[in-house]
Amino acid sequence: MHEKLIQTLRAGNVREDVAMEMARYFRPVNKRTGILLARGRVAGKVYFVDSGYVVLESEFNGDPFTRHIAKEGEFITVIESFTSRNPSKESLKMTKGARILALGYQDFMALLGKYPVLESAFRQVLQNTLIKCQARINDLLTLSAEEYYEKLISETPYILQAIPQYELSTYLGIKPQSLSRIRRKLMGVS
């Protein structure tokens, strides 16, 4: 039963019995379209990435922009929408073949009320995500697109194979054509 989820909760200092009970509330996601949350809908679930990836996408000047990529063993939702209960400005999409587990808002809140230790674990997830987001913003502001791409190659090569090139280009903050030029340059192809 959701072993990876239980291990992740346990790593967040959640007791085994609490982790196992919480895991019982998570349900596998079966989406043919891959869209977990459409822009304009209220985020009603927290997702756990059992395998694959989930992409959080915004719009910038009318174009899609990949803001965050959650990998295996991570949680994701659109936190602003989830906590405020307002429509989301972002969308969530799972990559092809991903296995995603979902916990509904009401169950999440009930579990937080029953087990205060989960608030600490949830806060740790939020802090880790914030740290990653701040590092990403810093990279976008201080590195060239080529430097950022090289950093991704060295630190998170799995992302390069996991998401389509157009999403990778928006993650880098560039157009797909620019990504193609960078890739050709780095491979020594003119």
C-alpha cells in the first residue's frame, strides 16, 4: 500500500501508524488527459508523485510558463488555491505514464486536525518547496539560458528526459527555438 508515500511521510518525522493511516486516504489518479488541475478551477487535492513528474504551469504574456516540476517522492498542489479555496491561476499536468496519488481537501484538513504532527510535516514540505523556488528564481535572474541549461544537465538530468522540450524551454524562460540552438551548440553541431 503506497510504500513510497509512507517512506516520504516517515522521512518527515511522521510516526509509522500515522503515515499508514494517512496513506489510506490517498487514491490513485486516473486521468486520460494528464491534466490534474485546470486553470480557473479550485485546487481540491494534494498530489503525491509516486513516479513520473507533475508540471505546474502558469501563463506569462499569454504564453505557457513552467514554474515548477515535482518529481517522484514529492507533494504538489497549487497552494494559493488550495488554502484560499479560490480558482487557480495555474494548472497542474502529469507527465505521460506518471503514477500520481491524490488526497482531497476535506480528508487533508481532517487528518491535520486529528494529527497535529502532520502540520509540522506539511510546513517542512512548504519550506523545502519555497527554498527550491527561490533558488530557481535566483537562477533565472543570474544565469544565462545556456548556463541554466548546463546546470540542469549536471544537477537534475532526469528533468531533461521527463518533460517535452517546449515545457523545458518555458522552464528555462526561453522559446523552444532558443533551446534547440543551445542544445546544438553544446553538442557541437552547427
